[in-house]
Amino acid sequence: MYRALVTCHHLQRYFEDFQPHYEASGVEPILPTIEGQQLDAAAMREVILDVDAVIAGDDEIDASVLEAGKASRLKAVIKWGIGTDSIDKAKAAELGIPVFNTPGTFANEVADLAISLLLNVLRQTHHMHNSVKQGGWRKVPGRSLAGKTAGVIGLGSIGQAVARRTVAFGMNTIGYDVRAIDADTVTDALGVLHQWAEGVSWQEVSLPGKNTVAVCHDIRAYYTEAALELATGPAPGGRAVDAWFHEETEAGKTVLAARAALKEQDAPFPFWFYMAPAHR
């Protein structure tokens, strides 16, 4: 039976909701006691032994943790969320341990929180709340979002969700993101990916932007942004966007075909594996 270590505090808190999925999949969950919000490297080295995978929160998973896991039976590291800064991805790649995350899953929830904090700052509702709790009725002058300018730095799934909300509030919204390629280079990049998919060696034809992971992420981002511009109603969740891009667009199919070809060519693991979500 597979064994999965669960160190994500939030997942542990609501684990009863997920227990049936583990049982149906024949996976034994391991839930260690967590004092505080996350485990440090020393604690992780102790609990990561004799498990096939770890579903982590913000736990410290450095080289020593990965080496201890690999020496036992660790096959994968999964981050509950998006950010993987606390995971030594270079060491994981060296050891052949894939690192997964859940892009787009919490974008709307985080964006809601960001906007609620922004409203709180402008409308000073926390002062009103405290006044009412003390029996008062303090009238606090506030400001309106409408007509002001919002700067959104980073246009991933969360940044885009925030931008959609600021626009809805009547704000002039300006976004900025760092991209490996610009929109005009997408066609060239897809052309190289198509050649790889057809069997041309990745060592013979270089991809614009060099970094395969970043370029494929940017291609998907450009397609997603264009689709959302045309969409009506609520924005789809991360998994729906992923399914649409990789299953319905020729660009997404090309990315997957190139990825499969690179794997067959024995290209370095990190070079091809993260070109698309791992379940693809």
C-alpha cells in the first residue's frame, strides 16, 4: 500500500473530508503532529521516512530532507498551494523526485482576501468594528476604489483574479509580469516545439527564451489571457483552464507532444517534466 505523508496544516484540519478519497485509492495517510504552522527541516527529516509522497504546506524541504526521503522510498513532493520556495527543487530534480503544486486552485480565494484587505484599508471597517464591539458607533471617513489606479505586479492566476476584481470596482488597473517570451514570439516558440514533437533533437534547435518551463508557461498564459478577454460570466477555475488549453488548443497539444518527445530523447528531467502539469 502506498503511504502519503500529510504535513499541510490546513489539509490536516479538514482531513475527514478527504479521507474517503485516500481509502478509495488505497493510500495510507500519515498525519504527524504539527506544533505551529509548519515543520522545519529537522522535523521533516524525521517524518519523511518510509513514505511514497508528501503533501506539504510551507514546510522546509531542503536537500537534507529530500536525501533522507530518497534513501527511504520517497517518490514525489506535492505542495498544497502554488509557491514552492520552501522546496529545494534543484536537489529534487537531481534525485529524480518530481515536485508538484496546485496552480490556480486558490486563485479566487486569495484574490478575494486581497480585495477585502484593500477595502478594509480604504474604508477603515476595522475601526468601525472595534467601536461597535465597545458599544459605540464611530463614523470613520473612508475613500472609494472607483477612479483610483491599481497596480498588479505578477499576472499569474492570482494576479489576474485580483485584476478582474479591481476592474469591477471601477479602478484603472495596470498589470506587470516578467515573461520569458513576448506575445510576438509565441508563434516561433510553438514552431520549435512542433519540431521537437516531430523528432528533431532539442540540442539541434533552440527554443526562444531558452527555459522550456518558463516558455511553455508563458504560451499557456497568453492563450488563457486571450480566452478570458472573450469569455463572459465567472472566470473558470485553474483545472478547467488547464484542461481547455492542453486538450482543446493546438498549442497545448503541441506542448504535450514536445514534452513526450523530449522524454523519449532522454533529455534532462527538469528540462521536460515541468513543461506541463505533472498529471498531463
